[in-house]
Amino acid sequence: MHNITSTAELKNAIEILEAEQSSKRQLLKEQLYHTSESLKPINLLRDTLDDLTSASYQIESILTSATGLISGLLSNKIVKGSSGNKYRKLAGSIVQMIVTNLAAQHSETIRAYGHYFIQKIFGKN
């Protein structure tokens, strides 16, 4: 900004700054209104539900992880059984880790087979 040398320039600069201040005040009021609206409980609930329904990739990720974990736990139980043998426990943990990783990588195939078997068992003939 340049140096102000006269009262006319000073008045002009004050008017410009007041107009800028008024504009910023109006923007701040609008932002405050939008913020207060977004923090209302009903709007928070609505936004959360929108996020949950639009986030199908998160549901897919959860299903993939669950498939891997359940498969790993089942394989661990099968290998380890009710044995107190520490070598069987170690083998069960190793098998669980391998099966969990494989199941997580191929969860869609596993779910497709599971769906097929459920259809065969409970489906109408």
C-alpha cells in the first residue's frame, strides 16, 4: 500500500477498509451459521448415515478382513485342537497366519463358495 498524504486519500482508504471488514464480517456470519447447522444432532446423525451408506468400500473391507480372520481362527482350532502340546500350538498359529492371509486375498471366492453352499443347503428344491 502506498503512503497516504491527504485527508481525501485517508477517507478513501478508510472506506475501502470498512467495506472489506463488512464483507469479511458477512462471510464469517455465514460460516458460523453453516457450522452451527452442521453441529445440530439431527444433521450429525444424517451425515453419519449418509457416510455409512455411501461407504460400501468400507463394508467390503470389513467383510474381507472378517473372512480372513474367521478362516484363520478355524484353521488354528482344527490344527491345535484341544491339545496342550506347544508344537501343535505353534503349528496352529503358523497355519492360522497363512490361512488368514490367503483368505483375505481371496475373500470374494470364499464368500461365493459359502453363498453357493448356503443356497444348496437352505435353498428351495
